[in-house]
Amino acid sequence: MKRQSIRKTLLFLSFLFFPVTIYYLSPVISLSGAYYGVISGSLIVFIVLFVISMFTGRGFCAWVCPAGGLQECFSMANGNRPFQIGWKNWIKYVIWVPWFSSIIVLLFLAGGKTQTHFFYQLSTGISILEDFDLIIYFSMPLVMVILAIVFGKRLSTYGKPNEMKIVTCYESAKCEQIIYKFNKNQLIVQIEPDGKTVQYLDLRKTK
């Protein structure tokens, strides 16, 4: 099985389990816990993902992000047109910096951490149990779908590349290479001449 097939299968399975895991990826649960001085499972998951991203870059988003699987499908609705980099690359900072700052402030106002409760607000460990939970569940994928249709490729996965260039790939055809650099690693994404299909991914160490 090719790497892309494995990646897409993992994304699809992750999306199927989204009703179970959605609250573990909820920024609101993290804020609610911090208000009462509780380190929730949601906050623990975000911290773990942050640490993992320092070593794997966008590995989580590209391989096992639940919303990523849905966006991967709906991005084809507009021909997988490339996401235009620019001021939009700052969206993640506009969202996450105030969020994390708010958690620190709320924990401080609550007198610091009082307890760690991984299943905070999850009586059974499963996210979707009540009718109101369904409203939250369907609203979040809807936002992901709208972003995918409007912007093309997945907004949450593709950040600003370090380098983009045109190379000769086969039979004198021209392919696009998108290069990301993080830590001492380099990810090369080569796109077919049709401008839509990923030809291969090459992750290598840099000197």
C-alpha cells in the first residue's frame, strides 16, 4: 500500500472516531478547566501535540487529524486549487496565542493548578452522548468543510512553505516542488504536472 493510501486511510479512521475524541481536541474544554484550576484532558492533548509538532512538524495534521480527513475529501470539490499563502498564514497565531494566554491567566486567577482531571466534563470518556453534543459535533466539521471549499487545500495543514520551485520530473514534464523546513528536517512535496496530484513526499535530514 502506498504511503498516500495509508495516510488517507488513517485520516478517514480518525474522522470516524471524531464523535469519541472531539472534546479531547476542544479549546473550550481547556478554558473551562483552567477557570476552575483543572488541567483537563483537552489541555494535556494540546500540550502533547505541541511537543510532537516540534519533532514531526505537521505530522499530526497530515496523518491523523480528524478534521483533516473531512477537509481532504471536500478540498476536491474545487479541484484542490492551491491555498494562497499570505496574511492568512497569521490566522493560527491570532487564534492560538490569545487562547493559550487566556489559559495561563485563568489558571493564575484560580490560584494555580488544583487538580489534573483527564476526563474533565466527560463522564464516560466519550464526547458525544447528549443531543446538544450533536449540535457541537456537526457545527465543527461544517466549519472545516467551508474552509476546504473556500480555500482549496486544507487550511489547518498547509502553512507557508520555505521554498517553491519548478523541476523536471519525467519525460521533460515540469513538476512543482514545495519545500518545508523544520528543525533539521526537510519535507519535499512534489506535485504532478496536473497541479493537483501529489507525486511523492520526501522527508530527509538537512546538514
